[in-house]
Amino acid sequence: MTPPPTRCAPGWPETAAPSLKFKPPPPSDPVTASPAQPPSPESGPEPAPQAKPKPAAAAAKPKPPAPEDQPFASFVPDLLLPALASECRSYGGPAPELRFEEGAMPVVGVPCWMVTGVLPGERRFWLCFTEPDIQSAKTVALAEAGAEPSMLESFLIDERKMTLPLLVSRLVQRLNGQKWLGPN
């Protein structure tokens, strides 16, 4: 059987710990001290010079705000619509006709903010926000040419933080899943 480990170095009793005494140097008088003369051995080490405080503005540059931090009324038309049109075009087809408006949610008629889009062949889609906030609950509705939407689908319900790239990629993924983009 091995003895339990000790906290002190071998040979030191458990209760006795070495005591360290520190004697601070005597204060120097700034009036009588001469900066050209080296400190005398009796006075101890010279105190370290104090650093100049940095201005608060130069210490940390503010991070530019994330696009998602913009007000909803400017985020959707200024950022979401152009990014959505560009991403749809990248599939090889024309950009959809997009609008941002407040109106009745398809199928249920509840007032909401929505992005409406029309793709070639009169295919239509709606991305609905239940509140004027990109973090709010969202639904998607789709309709083929000549038909009215008959079903609302929950959209991005498990995401903790909503971002512009996430909104764009998932909506385009949903439209491409319908074979509505490019040469599908």
C-alpha cells in the first residue's frame, strides 16, 4: 500500500509551509531623486515606469453591425430581395419578380409581412413573417400556374439565429426542390 500524496515537499511537515517575506523598497522622493544617477544599492530596485493609458476609441474598434441587426423594414428590401434574386439567377434561370409587402397570409388570411415572388411559368411563392422581425415564425406557400396556394409550410423553425445567408439558401433550396429553378 502506498502512502497518500503530500501537499508539501518531502521532509516538510504537513502543517508547516515555508513563509516568504517580502520587504518593499522604500519610497523614493521624486524631488530629490536624480534621473541621471543610477539607484543606490540601499534603495532597492527602481519602480517600473507606468504605461500610458490608451484612449478608449483606439483600444477596440467597433465591429460593424451584422446585416441581420438592421431594422426589418430595411433588411428585407435592401438585403434579402437582392440576395434572393441573385441566388435564383445562379441556377441558370431568370431572377424572380420579387415584392415585399404587408397583406393577408395565403391560405389563412392572417395579416403578415411577406416576400412574394413570381417565377417563369407563373409559379408563385410567398415567404411570410408573422411579425416584422426576421427572428419571428415564418411560413412558405407555393402555387403552380393558375392555382391558388392550398398549404402553408413552416419555414426554418429549428434555427436559433436567423441570418441572411440562411434565409436565402433555404428558400432557394425549397424552390429548387420543386424543380422551379434553372433547367430542371
